[in-house]
Amino acid sequence: IRKLPGLTNTERGIACLLGTVFDGEEVTISGIALKAKMDYRTVEGAIKGLEKKGIIKITENTVILQ
């Protein structure tokens, strides 16, 4: 939670979605985009930002909240 102030609004929304809707699940960027009703490229950019900040981990095609 301390890392949230350093996130963009999109990153914050995706992180919250991962922590609630997809809690404990391995999910794809496409799955997140569908659930969030957002463009794939927007979600992909947010996911890359979250990975750079160490909040999530991407393994092959799967996103895992850390």
C-alpha cells in the first residue's frame, strides 16, 4: 500500500483489480483487459509499469501479484 502513491491511476486500478477480483489467481493481460473493460494496450502499459516497480511478476503470458 505504501507504493500506491508512486503509481499512475491506471496502474493503481489494475493493482487493485489484481488484489480483489483475481486474488491468488494467475491471469493474462487479455483477461485483465476484459474484466476492466479497458484496451489491451492500456492494460499492457500499466502491467509493464507495475512490473518495473516490483509490484507484480510476469511469467511467460501470466501476471502474478507479489
